Amino acid sequence: MEIMKLDTKKIVYCSLAFGWISVFWQIWDTSVQVINVRTLGLSTTISGLILAIDNIIGLFILPLSGKLSDKCKSKYGRRTPFIFVGTVVALTGMAGVAIAASRKILWLYIVFIVITLFAMAWYRSPALSLVPDVTLEPLRSKANAISNIVSAVFTGVAILITTVGVTKDTIASSQYYLVFGLGIAVSIATAVVFFKKVNEPKLVEEYQAEYESYIASLGEDNEPSATAESDQKAASKVKNRTKVLILLCVFFFYMAYNALVSNFTNYASLVLKLDIPVLPLIFLMAGGTGGFVPATKFAAIHGRRKAILTGFIIMATSLAVASVDSLAVVSEALPDFLEIAIICFAFTSAGFGYGYVMVNIYPFFLEYSSDKSLGQGTGIFATAMTLAQVITPILAGFLIETFGKGFEIGNFVWRPQIYLDSYGAEHFGDFRILTPYAAIFLVFALISAALIKEEQKRISVETKSGIEMFDVDM
């Protein structure tokens, strides 16, 4: 069998769509939670409902846009038209959100949020489908690792933007033009490079030639046999069961992850008392970036399922440590610098586990999808992710508010937690519950992954020739 090599430059350019998506979501998740709770004075439950709008829209739009892009016959390709239109509308809406938030016009703020999030949902599935569209299946973990590294780089840029644009002074003055303006500028610059460098029809033609060569290299031993055809129904049941379990993994993973990122700025400023609220998030992303490459090598040797299991174990353990560190009895006994150091270490470790999950879970699901309907498969994957992101901001917001009011069970007393919004009004909210909340759902994800009994046979294609199959020309 010939050794397959990944065209790194091609994957990087195709992954630029992840770049400005990552910039958008990092700025969005950091800013909107602050705008809702601290600037507009909304309760954490109502804030959770607003944060869930994009995912409610996504439940309907993600599978639809994925399926429509599969059938698109534009001269610009199947995915590119969706990416272009969605980007233009989303960035326009993002500017409107900045204006409405800075002027504290709630109804206009909601209108622009809906417009922006509809546009983001419209091109998310096509953008996610582009890289696997032009990558052979055995190389998709490696390609996904590169995409995640590109995403992490742009997330780092967005973190720098939010470090400058979302500060205590920003929250006090309620002026968000800088953070959104910088995000829009970076997104436009990245989109220009993407549309200039990515010729989708040409890349698909090259992929078809690579695919035919790959199939020819497999030889007769890999042709389907009569026995295999007779066992098709049994294999189909296993395949469908595995897809459901992977989707459960995705659901529980995003129940955990989205709850954290949707409330992280408030958690860091109100619980950790940090002047730079994004500091632990920087460590989280650093850990994730450090985990991407080892995750591909681990998956090549042990399979994607075990890589995902490992990631869930690392994340759940790390967030359990962060949960203990955030408890009042512990935090009061530790020096401030040590408490912050433990939190940053825990988030770095959690990020490393996150890298193992993110690199492998999407390609693992695509192993069970047809190459002709990758957009639809991506839409189904994104729907599971989106369903979690609908539920978790509302559920987490409700629990934050409920625990913030305090309660007593026998001799056990949970003290009320109060914070002030930009109007000086008091609100109940205990953001310490975020890390145990996330850890619990990661355990559910771990259980779902453990129930997957078999690896797709095509994984062996990666491991037969060892790691050299993942060699990359830089």
C-alpha cells in the first residue's frame, strides 16, 4: 500500500473558515454573557435563554444547510456559496449587536442577535464539511488536528482581542465597539484570504483523483465479499448503534463545554476575582493546542474511540480538581496565588484532554457516513452538539441562580452569593457550580464512549503503515 501524505497547505487554507468562526464565537461567548448579566441587568436564567438562541436556530438550520449544500451545484462549489453569504450577513449583524449593546437597547440587541446567529448557523455545516470533502478518510484525524490548530490560533487572537476589549472598565462603561470592531476586522481579513486561496471545485477534482488511486492501492483483499453482503443488515445495526453512541458523546461533551464557555467570564471575574477574566481560558486553549498532535498519533496506534475516552477522563478529572479548588473552605485556606495556579493547571490539563476529543470525535462519526452526504452527516453531528447548547445555558443559568440563593439541608448550609450589575442592582448567582456541572456531564460522555464496542475497520488503514501514513509536507 502506498504511503498517503496530507497536503498541509490545502488543509490550512480550507480551515481558515474555522478561523473566523473561532474568532466570532470566542468574542461572542466572552462578551454576550457579560452584556446580558452585567450591562443589561438580566438574570442568569434569562441570559441562558438568550445564549441558547443560536442553538435553537441551529437545530433547524444546521441539518438543513448541510443537506442543501450537499445538493448545491454552483460553479463555485457546494460549500463556498453558503460560507460567503453567511459570513457577510453574520458580520453585519455582529456590528449591529455592538451598537445595540453599547446603547443598551434591548429589543434591537435581540433582533441583531437573531440575524447574526441565523447567518452563523447557515454556513456552519458547510464550513465544517469542506475539509473532509477534500481529505481521504484515513487522513481525516490529521486534517482535523490541523483544523483545530488553526482554530486555536484564531481563538488565541480572539482572546487577545477580548483581553483588550472586555475589561472592568468596558463593563463599567458598557462600551463594546472595540471588541466587536476588532473581531469583525480580523474576520474580514481572514475571509479575503480564504476566498482568494480556496478554489473548491479544483480541490474536489484533485480529491477524486486521490480517492481513485487510494481505492486501487487497496487491492482485491479489500473488495466486499458475498459474506460481507449477507451480513449487511447486522453490520448496519452495529453502525447505527455506534452512531447513536457517538452522538450521545457529542451531546454530553457540549453540555459540559458550552456551560463553561457561556459563563466563563463571569466565573473568572466573580469567583476567581481576576482582573483578566480570560486568563484560565488562555491556559485551556494552550493545553488544547498541545494535545492536538499527540491525539492524532494516539488515535493512529490505539484507535479514535480510545483517544476520545482518554480525553474525557483527563477533562473530567481536571475539572473535578478545579471544583474542589473553588470551594469556599478550600479557597479560603489557600493563598490567592496558589488557588489561581491550581485553577490554571487544571484548565491546562482539561484543555489537553479537550484536544484528544476534538481531534477525533468528528472524524470518528464521519467514518459511519457516506462521502456523498458529508454535509448531511455533519448537520446531524452539529445538531447533537446544538441540542446540548440549547439546553445547557438555560439549565446552567437556572442552577447558578438557584444555588446563588443558598439553601440548608440539615446542618449543611450553602451560603447565598450576590453580585451587582451595571445599574447597581443585586442578583443571586453562584458560578462555582460550573466546574462540577461540567465534570458530571463529562462522566456521562465517558460512559457513552465506553459503550461503543467496536472500532470501524477503516481505522486499521491508518495503523497498518504506522505513523508514517500521517507524514506531512510542510
